[in-house]
Amino acid sequence: MNVLRTNPHAHVSRPKEVGYPVKIPGRIVKAALLLAAVALPAAMLTPTNAAAANSLTMLGADVSSAQRAIDLGAKYYDSSGTAKDPLDILKGAGVNYVRLRIWNNPASGYNNKAKVLAYAKQVKAKGLKLLIDFHYSDTWADPGKQYKPAAWSSHGISALQTDVYNYTYDVCNSLKSQGTTPDSVQIGNEINVGMLWDDGKVVNNSFTNLGLLLKSGYNATKACNSSTQVIIHTADADSDSNARWFYDGIKAQGVNWDITGLSYYCMWHGTLANMGSVVSDMKSRYGKDVIIAETAYPFTTSDADSTANSVTSGCSGYPLTWAGQGAEFTAVQNTARSAGAIGVFYWEPTWYAVTGNGWDPANISGSGDGWDNMAIFNWTGQVNPNVKWTP
């Protein structure tokens, strides 16, 4: 996910005849045409008896911006108005898994190895599991961009394989050495058409280079700790054909992975029913567990700061209120669970607007927060009591 003002996270379609990304303009306009049938009432999305035995074991939250917020003095309050560590508030709402992104050398000095190591200690001390999300970049990586880290900018595919292996192993082993071994890792973030562009980009349907990079990341992770689960993450919850194209492509290269991760935002990725069908197909087609690695929903159209909100509309059946935010997240969990997924992660629930905690790692103090209406904490840090994570 990325929260730039112009929303470069906007969905990237894969032209079937070519296999490289085309940015689709006017995502919100496009999405509006889909939203009439986006959401079924939550009551219709409870698991059937046949699916009720399935449960969500990875009840997750990506809190990558929380460390900076806390360093700046941000306060978080539970539903009774008591100030608490946001990890404790989230744990009380059902969270058992924390996702942290890692950038190689961000100008901000946050979300780098040192900061992730420090915050991992707090996560594990709370009894929470840990997912490390490797972007393999100094900044945001998503379907529309996958910039190499500056230190790797001149490296070709052979050197990049070594880079990915060494960096992945070093971060994992450093976490392991301090007693915070990651329970899972993502080898890349929303890599719909590859990572570490242009060398690792899928062009003309060739997955060769991407396959080499993914195998390097997988092998490094397992060399560090064989039980750490490897997730390969795309934003393809909207399209089973695109998801099949991608995961068939890496499978044909001999890539191994443990969990298939998909991003799902209803205003961008379509109906809950369609998401459920993609999850179900991914699970059966590859015989691997599936998670919704990212999701979120707005509680208002209002904006807490001078940076425009990335999301300004919702989905049919779910008002942009605290109650609507909670109901939509429940519906996502119910749909994913019924389809056979094992986890759902809310993306950046703690990122309410705090001056100095901006979206741009090159200007973290001067940029703002385009996600403040998607967090589950309001402008003053009060948690939405309607948002719950449920097995």
C-alpha cells in the first residue's frame, strides 16, 4: 500500500497480450461504477456450516507508522478512554499478529533495519507474532512502482539475487539473534508485475528474473529459520485471471512459497463475493494457505490534515462511520474465512494524523497523512470500538 496524494497505489492492470503494467487513471471513477454491487450485507456473509470449521489464525495489523507516532508523543486511547500502548489496544480487539514493513535505507530513518529490530522487541514482548514485509526499496513499493534501493541501483540480475539473499538473511538472522525470530516474511510487497524494476519486472510474460529473485528470498529465509513462513503478496484479490497469471508464472519457475497474500480494498478491488472466489481458487489451485495481507475502510470523508485523503468514498451497504468501518471489516473477515483464508491484516490502523509522521520517507516531517480517515483511531487517538478481529 502507498498513500501518496495522487494515489499511485491505484490498480494496475496487466494487459493480457503483453504482460506489463498500465496505470489506470481515475480509479475512483472506475470504482464508482463497480460499487453498486460491491458489498453484501454482513449478515449474509457469515460462514456456512460447512465452512464454519475454518478459522482465521492470523489476526493481523500493519502498524509500521506507529513507532514514529509514539516517538512524536502520540497518544492512543481504548474504548473506555484510557491511554494505552496501541499494541495493547489492538491485542484487546483481537489482534495476534503484527506486520512491519522494512525499507533498505529510507531517508526518514524509520522502517529501516535498526527501527524494525527495536520495535520487534516490543511486538514479541506483547506475545504477538511478527510478519516482516520486505519492500526491497528505500521507499514505497506497490503495483505501480518497485524502485531498487539506491545501493543496488546499478546491479544486474545476478548481483540482485545475491543482494536479496544477503539482505533477507541478515535482517532475519538479526531478528533471530535478539530473540524475535519472524514468524513470517513477505518477499516483496504487492509485486503484481515483479519487484526490483526493471531487472525483476515481468515483461512479455517472462517470469524468469522474478523467479530467481523470489527463490533467493525464500532460500535466505529458510536458511535463517526453517519454520518462518514465506508469503508472496500481490494486490490481485480483484481478478482471478490476473492472480492465476502471476502465481502460475512463478510456480512454473520453480518458486516455492508457503502462503499466498492478497490485498483487498473494496473501493478498489470490487465485491466481497468476487474476493471470496479468488481466495477460494488460490487455495485450491496451489494447495497453499491464503491471507488478506492488507485491507482497510474509511470511517469518514473528513480530512485531519492538509494532505488529501487517499480514499474519499466507500462501498455500498457500509456508511463512512465508525459503525460502517467496523461492519465492513467484519464482512471482509467473514468472507475470507468462508472462502478458506487463514488470516486478515488491517493496514495501518494506528496511522491517525500526527504532525511529523508523514507519508514521504524523503520528507517525513514535512509531508502529511493521507490515511487518517482509514485508521481505526480518530483525530484524538480514540479507538473505534466497533472494529474487532475475530477467529
